[in-house]
Amino acid sequence: MTTFHLSKELKKQAVDDIKKYFLDNREEEMGQLASELLLDFMIEKVGKVLYNQGIKDAHTFMSEKVEELYVLKKKQR
């Protein structure tokens, strides 16, 4: 699997969200570097799990839709 990268805009938003979370929920100020390192860690450790679950969910969904196509098949004489 290739390395997962966020766009600059998405990474900035994620880092800002991490900083806000720590301030709101833990009453800790999280610096820029610490927030970026935490985000990188989470992407490395959790990103693959979430990606694989997304693939599994998409496979299940598509398999169900393909099965629905067979219901539409016309009977031949």
C-alpha cells in the first residue's frame, strides 16, 4: 500500500482540530510540531485500519448491488 498523504489544507485543518481537542478536552495547549507528529502517528497506525475497513465496506456494498442485478435478469424460454 502506498503512503497516505493529506493535502496541505486537510493537514492544517486536522492539526487545528487536534490542538482544539486537546485544549477543550484536556485543558492542554498542544504546539504545532506536537500536533503534526501526533497526526502523522495516527495516520501511520490507524490509517491502514480505516482504509482497509473502507475497502471492505465498499466491497460488501458493491457485492450486494451486483447480486441485485441478477434479480433483474429475464428468464429465457
